[in-house]
Amino acid sequence: MTVTIALPSKGRIKEGAEKALEKAGFPVETNGNDRSYRGQVRGRPDIEIAFLSASEISREVGNGAVDFGVTGEDVVRENVAQADARVEFISRLGFGQADVVVAVPEIWLDVDTMADLNDVASEFRSRHGRRLAIATKFWRLTQQFFTAKHGIQLYRIVESLGATEGAPMAGQADIIVDITSTGSTLAANHLKILSDGVILKSEACFVRARKAAHEGDPVVDEILTAMRS
Ligand SMILES: Nc1ncnc2c1ncn2[C@@H]1O[C@H](COP(=O)(O)OP(=O)(O)OP(=O)(O)O)[C@@H](O)[C@H]1O
Ligand SMILES: O=P(O)(O)OC[C@H]1O[C@H](OP(=O)(O)OP(=O)(O)O)[C@H](O)[C@@H]1O
């Protein structure tokens, strides 16, 4: 069968993704046009490349529309329900590192842990007349971490589509859940990470859609062996 591998069409993990494939013996070629959304592996008519954004890749691998992909673990776990049942993490590629974290204003001197935050959340309504507001684009990861893992019920998610770290100073939310890599954006916005507030340590990963048709397919096996080593 023809196997499709989805690679980032833009953004910070695009270059590393193509290098990782090339290193594994699959040099990617575009159709001589940087804006093209299809490509191929040199000399391999049985492998197709689909260029998509990092979050589209997570969805398309999650629903089996493509066979493999390179994207961040964070976007897979955020965009795919029961990710481990649908997506197999084949290898971690050593770039695109970013932590998904819970960060609160530095001036909250008494708040250092998720347990402290739970206390704040419990008292928030009586003190302020509303629930603790969390700005994030990571709805699923936030709910899993706050509710399922830490038993925190009293909060409200405020959807953020960008500049999440600015939300507390702008009065749009009290705290945030976002990715950080160097930490400079958090520092610039006077936010601190809770000591047990790292939700996920993400990096770019090579992932596979869990599909029955992959069983015993020689091209799938070849790609798996090459990308595992
Ligand atoms: N400093 C950083 N900021 C944002 N993302 C980072 C950073 N460092 C690594 N990443 C990772 O890069 C991936 C997202 O890549 P990128 O930001 O290029 O995607 P995008 O072009 O915004 O995609 P989409 O439009 O689908 O959201 C995520 O897995 C993220 O964890
Ligand atoms: O810890 P740091 O090194 O400061 O990086 C973290 C920041 O980088 C990303 O934003 P980016 O500027 O890429 O914009 P985006 O939110 O549009 O991706 C991310 O959303 C954080 O805001």
C-alpha cells in the first residue's frame, strides 16, 4: 500500500522534521514549489508526504487519515482523545522541546504547589465573587491535570488564542497553562511555574496512526525500523 507521512509545512519544527527523515534514509522532495502541500521521498513512489501544520498532523494521525507524522507530543495529547489508544509514539526526535506548565503571578508568594492552588481555587468565589480563571489553548491537558490528577473542580477556562502569558496582567485570567522553552516570556510577564506544575515535557516525535492495515505491511515495517533506530 502507499504510505503517507505528514510533515510540518511551516513553523519551528519543520526543518528538524525533514532532517530526521533524511537521517533515517527517507530524503524528502517537494514538487519544486515551497507552497505545495504534497511531496515525496526520493526514489520511493510507495511513500507520500503530506505537508500540514503541527496541530493538523496530530488530528490526521489521530483519525487515521495519514499513517505517520512528525509533530509535538503536546499537540497530540491536546488534540486527540485517548491519544495512546489511537497514536503510537515511535521515537522522540530530540528537538522542539517545550514544557506545558501551570504558571501563576510571581506576587502570589504563598502559592508554590498545585495543593496551594487548590486552596486558592476553593476560596476564590467567596473572596472575588467568581471562579479562578485559567487562560490557555490547552483545554484537554488543563482539565486532565487540574480535575483528573489534582481533584481541582473550581475553575474556569478562558480560551486563549495567543499571547497567553499576557492574560493575567490584562485582567483576562488569573493564571495560565502554556508552553515554555527558555522561560523568558514567563519572566517578562512576571509569572512563575508551580514547583509541581509541569504538565508535560514535550518534544517533536515520530508518531504512527494505530491502524489494522499496518499489520505485516513491509513498507510500514521498514519505516518503523528506520525511525526507531
Ligand atoms: N518556544 C516554543 N514555542 C512554541 N512551540 C514550541 C516552542 N518550542 C517548541 N515548540 C513546539 O513546536 C510545536 C508547534 O510548532 P509550531 O509553533 O511551529 O506550530 P504552528 O505552526 O503554530 O502549528 P499550528 O498552526 O498547527 O498551531 C509544538 O509541539 C511545540 O511544543
Ligand atoms: O519560554 P520561551 O522561550 O519564552 O517561549 C515560550 C513562548 O513561545 C511561544 O510563543 P511564540 O512566540 O512562538 O508565539 P505563538 O504563541 O504564536 O506560537 C509560546 O506560546 C510561548 O509564548
